[in-house]
Amino acid sequence: MTSSVRSKTGEVSPDDSALINQKLPKELILRIFSYLDVVSLCRCAQVSKTWNVLALDGSNWQHVDLFEFQTDVEGLVVTNISKRCGGFLKALSLKGCRSVTDDALKTFAENCRNIEALNLEDCKGITDSTATSLSKYSKKLTILDLGSCTAITDQTLKSISDGCPHLSELNVSWCDKISDNGIEALSRACNHLKVLRCKGCIMVTDDSLQHLGLHSPNLTTLNLHNCMNISDDGMQDLARGCTKLESLCLSGCQHLTDKALLSLSNHCHSIRTLEVSGCQQFSDSGFQALARTCSELRKMDLEECVLISDASLSHLALGCPNLEKLTLSHCELITDEGIRHIGTSACATEVLKVIELDNCPLITDASLEHLMSCHGLRRIELYDCQLITRAGIRRLQAQLPHVKVHAYFAPPTPPPTDGRQRPRYCRCCAIL
């Protein structure tokens, strides 16, 4: 479409007289533009003067995601967007925009005071100063992602706590300067906190879990992946106070024992997702307690829980009828009998969709036969299951044609030599 149109008489009309602009009111065109993404809006803005005004109207820029342009986005871009959008902007993603600095975000906070969701993940150029600006101007902020912003400290959490009382979701994963002091300030001030992700925050200890248990009763999602300084005592405090937990990640928290699972069993009956990969002290008794009271469990990651056996699967099969995804990779004590329990459980027929059995050396084709009754199964992982055969997989796929099987078979062993010793030197070396 050009910036002008030709009429039936051959005369060129101004672009504002184009048929679409005559037939459709500006309000309707504006409404249509509201469904377009950033790239489409910028293209429409180049069509004509009328469309330029409508496409760049602040009401169309309520949700802006610049992740695709992360390498090109600098401070000036953020400044210009904030001036154009003003109070219309409610959600902005600058994920991966490493050239953005505190100064640009200060201008943004001043201009866009109705911002509700802000994603600054991997914005390496920002510091605690950005949080100070958000605290001062962004009173409606509810979702904030600061993952991998490695320069921020506890001062950021203190600033956010002071100025953003409606915060409900926060990600500070891999911010290794965050400690118990910051978590305490956050939990005391942000009473609406529901989601907290602290992956890789190695300075977080049991004190943080105690504060969350005391002050964050509405918490539903907590990620403590690789927070290696937490123990059973902290988990007990957390479980007692955060009874609404639905999703919990404890992967890599190697000091935890069955006591942690017992605490969850006693208090957190609504939990649906549990990730405990690498928690090598968990055993059958812990999962037996969990299965007894946590019937809402849907996704479980038990990778490298090396102490669990078929007994755990028997308890889960009886107590968790809603299980959709089960990861048992590197659980080397699991046998066909355990898989039989899962295959004949209440979740098997329609609910179970994914099961991962990588590096389970005792699993054989018999397990695949037990899973043939799982009509909802969509994916099964069988890498390095040495006793699984191609024939067994073919039989499974004949019964369940929609299932994707990921397996690896080592190349065949080369045939034995005829007994002659391999020469130490090649022919060329012998000649030399």
C-alpha cells in the first residue's frame, strides 16, 4: 500500500482519502491495530500519515515485548518508547537487552507509572538504582523479573518492598548477591506475594524460609533450585506457614532428607508440581508420606533420587491419580515391577502423558508392555536403557501410535579380527 491512492478518474487523492479510511471510523482502525505486535505496528505506521498517527497511539502500546530485538535495544529506544506510551503501558519485556542502563529505566519509570509487569531478565547493565526508580514511581507493579541481573543486591529487594506493595510475582534467579536480608524485607512488606523464584541464590538459607513461612501465607510457587544452604528445619518452617503451595522446586538441595517431604505431607496438601532432582537423601519412606496426603500431584521430577525403589512408585500409583508427568531418570533401583504399578494406576489410562526413564539400567521391554494401557501417553524417554530393544519400542508404538519415544542404541560392535596382530606402524612408517 502506498501513501496515496488513484481514483477512477485518474486523479491522485491524498492518503487520508483512501477507501479504507473513508469506510472505517478511526476508532475501529485503532481497535484493529490493538491486536498487532510491535513489528506490525511499525510497518503500519509507514503506510500513511493517518495510519502513522493511529499505529503510534499509546493505547496500542500497552504490552511491548522487545526480546526479539535485544541486541539492538539501547537506552534511547527505551526512553522513546516510554515517552510515546506514557501511562498506557502496562507490560514491558526487555529480556536480554544488556545495553539498557539505570538511566533509561529511570526515565521509563517516570513516564510509565501504570506499569504492572516488567521483565528485565539478563539485563546485565542495571543495578540497585533501577529498583530505587521503580520503588518511587511504579506503585502498580505486580510482576517483576530480575533473573540473572547479577549486579543487584539486597538493596533492590528492600527498595521494591518499600515502594511496590502490590508485588505478587518476583524472579531473582541467579542473582548471587541476594541473601536472607533481602528475602526478609520482601516477605514482610509484600503481603500479596504468590510467586518467588530464587534459583541459584546460594546465600539464601533457612532464615529466608522462616521469614516466608511467617509472612507469605499466599505463596503458591517457590523455586529454590540449587539453594544448597537450606535444610529440613527451614522446610518445616516454610511448610507450616505456606500451606497454599502448588509448585515447589528443591532440585539440587542436597542437604534435605525425608523430613522435608514429611513436612510437605503434613501441611502442603495442594501441591501439584514437585521438582527434587538431585536430592539424593530422599527415600521410599518420604514419598510414601507424600503420596498419602498430596493427591493433587501432577508433575514430579525425581531424577537422581538414587535411593528410591519400586516401593515409591507403588505409593505414587495409589495416592496420586492425577499424575501427568513423571521423571525417574538415573533412578537405578527402579525395575519393571515399579513401572507395572504406574501402568495399572488410576492415572495411567488417560492422565499420564510423559514418563522419563533415562539411565534406568533395570528397565526392560516388559516396562513398555506395562505402559501400553496408558492411552494418553505422548512421550517416553529411554536414553541409555540398555535392556530396551527396538522390537519392544515398535510394539509400544503399534499400540500407542501417537507416543514419541526418545531412545539411543549404541552402534554395533565391530566384528572380531582374524587373529593377526595389528601392525604398530603403518606402511609409510615402515618405509621410512
